[in-house]
Amino acid sequence: MRIFIQWISLRENISGQDITIYTDSEASILSSTMTGLTSTKFVLYNDIDVILELQEQLRSSVHTIHLVHVEAHQDKHTKYKNLSPEAKLNVLMDKNVGLFIERNPRKYAHSLDAPHFPTQKLCLSGRHGTITAAFRDIFIDQFNQPVQNEYMKKHFGEASSTGANWKHVARVLKTGKKFRSRNTKMLHNQYNTFDTCYRWKTSSTANCPLCKTKVESWDHLPRCNHHEIRRICNLEIIRIRKAMTKVKTEPQLQTHLLSCIRAYTENKTIPRPSTSNVPMTEAHKQQIAIRWDNFMKGIWSEKWEKIQHTHYCNMEEKNDKLNVDVWSKRMVECMFMLYRILWKERCEINQAQKIGALDSRIREKTHMQYPNLCSG
Ligand SMILES: [Zn+2]
């Protein structure tokens, strides 16, 4: 910021000007007036260097600096063209930062290094490089670790310890705000299935309301043989295939993954890849450890990702929009969507059946009360 302000001064050869800095972070305006930031209490505070620099500039710059708050994401409720110039700038900056992170995820989003953009973090370095740039998270994580481990073991089995694509699952949950709660429920097996209802004594049966033959456990849904569920599964598999083709999935990998999904949904044995393909066999083995029910929920072995990465590296025509992080995120989104659509359909059919049952009950009652209505 100092360089930026000095650059303006040098360029325009001016001083004593009013400079307005727009920000959508109320926290930064508040922190610009905070005192005592040099005490030990704030040593681990993220962005402390930026806050101190800002305070320094506000105090000593040859210009008068104004900090103005702009409400974030105003384009959500107003058309972009009708926004004020400040709000437009905010939308554009958000978009640019989003694009930057999307295009450089390996470099920035999951890096423990202290990035200079878009966030600043206090970073602890040792002789061999950065040790951590996330003190707070590490302390909190360590405190919660035993409980977390127990929970993960119970809900995800081996997937919690074997190389699964957790960071992409987390990324989809983080960025897909619209479906976050539904996706989280699905991931944690918290759909209100009849098996659960039966245990809570809110249903007289644990059987699936659609096929009526199998217990409706949380993993029954994609395997249910109700004709509507089967129809949607087939449509969804086509959609996943299209999505895979769009991100240029390695052809053998695509065929194999699709046949795994199909076999799982049809209650058939999951096909093994040809033994001559070593990376694929390794990935398949790891996926078995992670389990196929987890696979259906988007928890995939990281080794699938490696195969795709090699494929991208070997592609003649390079395209910076195609990278393996984008690929993995896309695959997780596809699997989440498969579950969401199936669950929505299941609930709608169940609801329609209930309404149907209600209609016939009303008809029966009416008939008992007013038998003459029908006898005429
Ligand atoms: Zn069923």
C-alpha cells in the first residue's frame, strides 16, 4: 500500500490530495482505528502487517486517506448496470480474485506458504521453507483432533486415513453455498431415510417407500430399483459422462469410472481395470479401501486425480483452464448433484404417494358417511 500511494505521488508529482480507498471489509475499517496492535497479543493475528501499514499511511502519508465501506455482492439483488461505480468496482474485484484462485489453485488456495495475494498471513519459516501460515487453525485443529478422528472413522471408515480427495470435497462445500446444507447432510449420512425414521419411531417400517422391498439405509438411494430412480440414474450417468468429456478426462479413466458408477447403481460387481494398467489398478485398490459408497458421495481416491494430471501434462494442446484441481472439483460436484437429484425425486414420489393415500382415505370416509351419494 505504501508503494502504491508513493507511486501515485511520484507519477502525478502531487501531495496533499484526497485518496479514497473502497473496501467491502468492515473489519479493516475497524482495525484501522485499533490501538495497541504492536503488543504480543496480536503477534498471531492474520493480516497484521497490512493493518499496521494502513495505520502508518493514515497517520503519516502526505495525502489524506479516506476509507469507505462498500457493501459486498450488491449484484445479487441489483442488476450490475444499475449499481454505483463503487459497487461495480467491488463486483469486478471479487470476480478477478475468484478467477485468480480458480486458475492458480495449486499455488494459492491450499498452499501453506504465505501468499501475498489475495490474503496475507503470518508465516513461520524454518531452514527448509515454510512451516505454517495458519497458526490459529493449527491450534484449533490440534485441540479438536481426537474428537474429529473418532467421528471420521465412524462415518467414513478408511477414507479418513487413506489418500482421499478431501480438499476438493471441502472446496465444493465451501464454494457451493446454495447447496451446502443439502450436500453436508448427504455427506454425513443425515438424510431422513425410512431406516432413520423407523429407529426414531416416526415410521412403522424401515423399508424404502419407493421399491418397498429393501431397507432404506442412507446408501440405498442410488441402488433403489424403482423405475423412476433407475431412469434418473441413467440420465445422470449421461450427464456425468458429458461433464467428464468436457474437462477432457483421460479416455480409459472415464470409461472405467463410469462403469464403476453404473455397476454400483445396478447392484453389480464393480469391474476391475485391466492389470496391465498399473496406475489405474493402484487407484482402484485405494478406492476399494476408501469404499464405493464413499465414492458415490464424491469421496474419491487421489490416485484417480494423478492419472488425470499425467494426462493433462502429456496433452499436446495446452489449455490453462484445464488443470487437475478444476477436474477434481468438477467430479465432486457431479457426484453431489447425482445424490441431490435422486433424493429430490425420492421425496417427491414419496410425497405424491402419501397424497394419493390421503385422497383414497377421504373417498372411503365420505362413502361411509354418505352411502347414498354413490348408490344413486
Ligand atoms: Zn428403494
